Amino acid sequence: MFLVGLTGGIASGKSSVIQVFQQLGCAVIDVDVIARHVVQPGYPAHRRIVEAFGTEVLLENGDIDRKVLGDLIFNQPDRRQLLNSITHPEIRKEMMKETFKYFLRGYRYVILDIPLLFETKKLLKYMKHTVVVYCDRDTQLARLMKRNSLSREDAEARINAQLPLKDKARMANHVLDNSGEWSLTRRQVILLHAKLERSMEYLPLRLGFLTGLAGIASLLYLLTRYLLPSP
């Protein structure tokens, strides 16, 4: 099994593309969902965040107040780095747990939905393939203005706050162009899924895993023969 990192930009259509992959039966892990999960009360990251930033980052029910925490680290690289050092290891642990579950179920590849895949670069080394859901800037701007009822100025400000899609597209292995009709985008997703399914890149890890299991079974058999008395 191998990992496919999928990203996009605001109003590029990434969520719609993810839905098509899921309809095709693909395994999808949303890293944002994991990031919210690992900071819930009772988890190590929650305790360490409170220790580092104080109880002012808590809501009345004990959950992390994401807005307050975001304001605390805004334009403060040191504090942002501190938060990342707390959450990123926990996110990676949960990500690997979820991935292993899909591995055991026989999936050939898993898609990781990672909004900041190219910005942070933290997870890039784990990805066999990277995919960007792209659309041209004019289309992105028009969709965002319509979807969020924003002025042109506000929509441009939100787009400018992100790494440009054309830059992400240059760094990706695969680009799904969602600038035109949705039917064309959907066809691109289906073709990419077929290509990834046909790939033999999942075999080395699976064969290595099975070889390891066979080795452990042989060792246990030899230990049993050695330790248990002969009849």
C-alpha cells in the first residue's frame, strides 16, 4: 500500500473531488479531522497545550478554543512552532494508525486530504504521489465570491493568503484541473483512480510485511520445538 497526498486551495473543489474518490471506494483520511481529534480533552496534546498556553485557551466544556489559540500564535513564529511541536507528532501517530487499518483491509493506496501539504512539507516525505485540485485564478475568485457572498476585495484577500494554486500544481505529481465543467473533472478523478489502482507500487510493502510475518511464525515454531519437551 502507498500514500497519496491530496491538496488544493480555497474554492478549488477539493471537497467535491474527495467525494468522488470516496464514491469509487477509496480510503480517505482527513488530516484536519485528525488534528481536531488529537486535541480533545483526555488526549496528551490537549494537556500539553493547556500547560504551554494556559487555561485561557479553553472553552467552558474543556475543549480547546481554536479561535483564541489561533489569535495567540498569530504572527508569533515561536509560539506557532511550539504548538506544532505538540500537535504534529500526535497527528502523525493517528495518521499511521488509520493508515495501518486500511493496510490490513487490503487497500492498495490511501488518500490523505492535507490542506497545507506543500506549505508545511511535514508529511511530503511519506507520500508516494501528490495530487493538486487546481482551477485558474479567475474561476477560483468567481466561485469564492458566489459561495461565501464576498466582495471581490475580500475574496482576493483570502486567495492571496494561500500559496497560489499554480505553484502547488508545479510541485505535484498529478493535477486535476477543475476550471471547467464538473463532468470533465469527475472523469479526471476516475482516470487517476484507475491509474493508481493499476500501479504495482503497493507490492513491496505488502510483500515485506508478509515476509516479516512468515519470519515471526517460523521463529515461534522453532522456539516451541526447542522449549517444549518432545513426546
